[in-house]
Amino acid sequence: MLPSELLDLFRTEMADTAQPYLWSDDFIVGAIDDAQKQFARLTDGIPDSTTTAVVDLVIAPTYTDVLALHPSIIKIRSAYRVGEGAPVEVLNVEDMAQRGMRFDGRTGRVQALITGMDPDTVRLWPFPNWDDTVRLSVFRMPLTTITDDEPLEIPPQHHLGLMKWLKHRAYSVHDAEQYDKTKAADFEEQFYSYCARAKTEQARARHKPRSVAYGGI
């Protein structure tokens, strides 16, 4: 569904089809953009392992062990070195001591990405002495700001769920004809509940089914 289609549906459901509109096109499109971002924040975000500008960490000849992450990244799921496909562990800084890992000047091929030290960065372990590209699999926020003719990035089955946030935003406008505190709060709660269910469904879809062996007599 295009944002323009969601806009038309919003006008129909809100009985706002006659000009002058209660809510402008710009307001609704901005609310759609906000709704997609809120959905990404409240669920696991948008999975991505192919957008190189987002998922590739290039270790250049001017070596450093601290690399900036793309600002859209919410969570790193996994990582590997592109050249030979070797896995790279993703560890929180608190896990290093248990693994006997320290930033002690050791050098070599990158074996781990250490998170949780500074916002929007990872630290490489050991200190790199080799040109590499580490490719990530991530959950991320949307990459672009919505316009009325640009496709949404979240899965199509969730597009109608965004309508709850649109109505929350619409009824939150402090105007005599638009503001309704009760409806704004109700649609906000509906949206949060929808996102919670969507997050549970996403986790279930990623869960690897386990085979169960039954013993016989």
C-alpha cells in the first residue's frame, strides 16, 4: 500500500473527504512517516542484510578499532567477514571478561564486534591489522522520510495497523474541531497493543522449530 492510498483511507474513515479538510495532506503524510518509525521502534524493526551502505563495515588500511554504525541500526543480529565467510561474534562489552578478552594491544583478523561501549559504534577485537569487510545482519529503522508516492518499508500486512497511530495523531491536534483527548489515548493504546502482537509474531516466525523425539515402548 502506498502512503497516498493510506491517506485516502484515512480521509474515508475519518469522514474528512470534503474541502477544506480538517487535516491537511502534509499532516497525514507526516503522520504516516511517524507511524512507520514508531512501528519499527516498538517491534524488531526492519530486517536487513543486503543494503551495503547500512550493513558493511569496511576496515581500511588506516586501521582503527572503533567503527561507526549506520544511524538506522537498532540491533546487530549477526556478522561475518565477507572475504571467506568466517563468522564474527557480536558481544556486549560486559561479556568480554567471561571470555577472557581484553583490549591489550593484540592484533589480527577481526573475530568479534564489541557493542555497548559508545552509542552508534562498535569496537573491533582484536585490533585489526588486515583489510576486511564485515557484513552485518541487522534490525533497523526506515531509511527515508515518507512521501505520498514512496512505498512503505514495513511489511504490507502491517500497513493498516498504522492507521491507529494516524488517528492518535489526528485527535491529538489541539484544535476545537480535531482535538479529542479520549480518542487520542484510545488509539494510542490500540497502536501499542498492535505493535506488541506484531513483535511476538515476528519472534515466532524467526524461531527455529525443534524436532521432538518420542520414545516407544
